[in-house]
Amino acid sequence: MQDYGRRIIIDSTFDRTVEETVEAFQSEGLDIVGRVDLRDYARRQLHHDFRRYVLLQALPARLTVDALRRDLDVGTVLPAIVAIYELADGETAVVAGQPFASVLVDPQWQTSAPELANVATQESEQVARALMRLQHEASHRAAAASAS
């Protein structure tokens, strides 16, 4: 399996996981600025049924403005993309892509744009905290459910 980002599995319904993912990201200062329902898209464009699958675009407002002030072209790598999809066993997968992923692999970019590299690091840390929050809350909810 390829590594497309940080992946966690949540033992919860798809709808609940989408809602809790949005809440976790917002709690960490990442605004959801875009949402694509790929199941609906596949139905409309290809007349194909597909599992429930949503893509979210998340941005940290202050960091986004700081980054764009330094380089307007950076907008293409700014959003953290989060894929949420249902699994066959009733669980839901959440995969968060690395913000700035396409340029972070280039050490020369990091040297030539240290301010933007700093923005990338801060946003990446926010994404990691949001995923930890999401997983922690799901684990806590599951433990409480099994105790009752």
C-alpha cells in the first residue's frame, strides 16, 4: 500500500466520522474550505455506484494569508486534503495528506523558502494534532460505550 498521508481507522459510522473530523480540524485551527462527495460525483458523471467517500480541504487562515503574502503560487500546495471513506466492516478510514507535500521533499526549496517551510511545519503539526484528537475522542467514546 502506498503512503498517501497519515491514516487512521475510526470505529464509527461514516457520517459521524465526517462530522467529528470537521470538528477536530476546526478545533486545531484548520477551516474546512472545500468538500467533494466522490460517491455523488461518480453517480452523476459515470452513473457508477461507489462507497461513501468524501474529500475535505482544510486551511489554517492565518498561516494561509502569511504564505500567500510571501508567494502567491503556493496556493496549490497549501490545503491539507483529507479523504474519509467507509470500510466494509462498518469502520471509517481517515487519511490526511501532508500540506506542502510536493515541495517538502525538495531540500533546496526548504533552504530557499524558510518562511514557507515554517508555515508547512506548523500546518503539518495542526493536521497531526487534529488526527490525534479525532482518534482519542473515538477511542474514548468506544471505551465509554463498552463500559455501559
